[in-house]
Amino acid sequence: MASQTEKFTISLPRQVYELIERMRKEYHLSRSAMIALAIRDWVTAKREEKRVRSYIEGYRNYPETPPDIHLHGILAAESLGGEEWGE
């Protein structure tokens, strides 16, 4: 199945345009490919930021208790072949 594409026109500050031109030439990309990669990477980064914020918020709402921390230490030591942390 052929990929569908759409065209649209955008305006960019001169510095951004020049950066895109330098990078796309360096990596031998078309403008369309360069912009598509930039958008894909931006969306990926934003999704990752959202996951990290959610993870941090979860720990703020439900912090680890001393028994939790102790259990994590035991499990980590077992995964290291019985070595204690910090050795």
C-alpha cells in the first residue's frame, strides 16, 4: 500500500530555516524527510516527558515505605548473585 502524503506551507524564522537546511544537507535528507523526522522526534520526546512526569507523580502520591526499600535491596542483591549493594 502506498503511503499517503499531504502538502502544507509553513513559515519559519530565518535561523530555524538555515539550521534545517544545514542539517538536512549534512544527513542527505529532503526537506520533507527532515521535517517529518523532527516532528516524530518531538512527539516522541513529549510522550516520554509525559511518562516521566506520571512516574514522578506516582512516587509523590505513593512514596516508597522503609519495607519497600528494604525489599528492593534484597531483590537487587539477589539479582547481583547475592552481593550487597555498595560492595
